[in-house]
Amino acid sequence: MWTKQDLARLFEYGIWANHRVLRAAATLSVDDFKRDLQSSHGGVRGTLVHAMSAEWVWLERWKGGTPSRHFDEGEFSTLLELRERWGVIEEHRASWLGALSEDGPASVVRYATFDGRVFESPLWALVQHASNHSTYHRGQVVTLLRQLGAKPVSTDLVLWDREPAS
């Protein structure tokens, strides 16, 4: 059985990994940050915005909301704007988690996709999915950073586990 602490672990790891990737992306020129590299979400900006947006969409669904779309990458002309919005989402998610009951991870979440299909799953499984989704896209960003000549970063969970608690 998953606990609130298990969910918190995934969220804390995700924040750590996202911040590492964002710091690496900060070394890019604005043009490289915005460049369309023909990846699944364009380039670095598009992929980061997609990952951030998905984290927001899932949080809203867990709270019972029904977002109708992802963020548009054009809403973020700089990495700083993206980082600031992501920080707000992180704070909002931490507040939501703090208010979650101890048996909350086992609760069933009913949600609708953008095309109106309705599904339901245990909260813990959806949190696990959202964490895995972000990991996948961080890996894409690392590849894009390499293509742009930037220094790649590692975001493996085991590396996070090895770091001393701050």
C-alpha cells in the first residue's frame, strides 16, 4: 500500500531532477532554447513546457478538475518564465499533498481526458504515471541538450538517493 510519504518521495525526486535539467538548459542561448529540433514536442522549450504542463494537468485532475488543454510553449519566451510557473505548480502540489488524508493514495480518481473520455485509477498509480512521464521527457531534454552542444546532466533516482538531505 502506498503512503503519502511514497508520493512525497516521487514529487521531491521530480523537483530535484527538473531543477537539474533547468539549470543545464539555462546555459543555452535564447535561440537554442526556442529552437525546434523536430523532437516529439519540438525542442528544449517545447519539451519542458509539455512536462510542466502535464504535471499541472495531473494535479488539477487529482483535485477533481478537468483541464481542457496543455500550456502553449509560446506562453514562455524565457526559461525564467517557465521556471517561475513551475515553481508555482510545485508549491500548489505540496499544499495539496499536505492536505491529503493518510488513506488518500488509495483513493480512486475519476478524470476526463482532453477528448472527453472518462477513466478512473487509484491516486498512487496516477502519481506514479506522472512521475514516469516527467522522467521520460527529462531524458529527451538531455538528448536535445547534447545535440545543442550543452553539457548533459544525469537525473537518475539513485543519484538523488545518494545526495545528502538538504
